[in-house]
Amino acid sequence: MAGQAFAVMQEFWRLQDSRDYLSVVELFADDAVLEDPIYGTYRGKEAIRGFMAKMNAEMTGAGITFDLVELQGGDDSAWAKWVAHTPRGERHGVGIYKVANGKLTYYRDYMDAVKQD
């Protein structure tokens, strides 16, 4: 059953499609935690803002884009299956999210290991 978390993450992906990662910052709670498997953990909205600024520079510079494959969620939590399109090929991943009072409180991505040639 779709709920608050599902709606917040729908908006997250809609905004992310613009490729301006800073546009998603207002969806986070002031004390949110974002855990990225490559770049590390960010605590608080201002730290997340800094991370998203880095994403703007790094993803654009590297030509990396993301597409949502599937999104499911209820009132308090949601998950998404996504694919990153990189110059070296596709990389698949999953995100898990917690939402309270209409704001993201926790965000964590997991992704497939890089294939070794």
C-alpha cells in the first residue's frame, strides 16, 4: 500500500531526474542520515547538502545518470531498485529509505559489485 514514504520517494526520483541533486535536499529532515557505499555517511541536512553538491559535480563530470526501475513503500519506509548508467556500463542498486513527518530521515544505497574484467 502506497503511503507517505512512497510519496516522498516519488518526489525524490522526480527531482533527481532533473540531474540537479541539490533539488532533493529539502526532502530531508534536519537530522537525517544518508549512507552512501562509495562516499560515506552524512549526518544532518547541511552535510547532505554538501554531499549533493559533490554529486552534482562528480556525476555530471563522469557522465553518470540514474534511472528508477521500481519503487515500493508505505507510510514509514520505502525501497527502490535503480540502475546507474556509467561510461563503463550499467551498475544496479537498491536504496532503502525511512520517512517521518513527510521528510526523509534515513537513506542508504546498496549496489552490485563492479565486475572485474
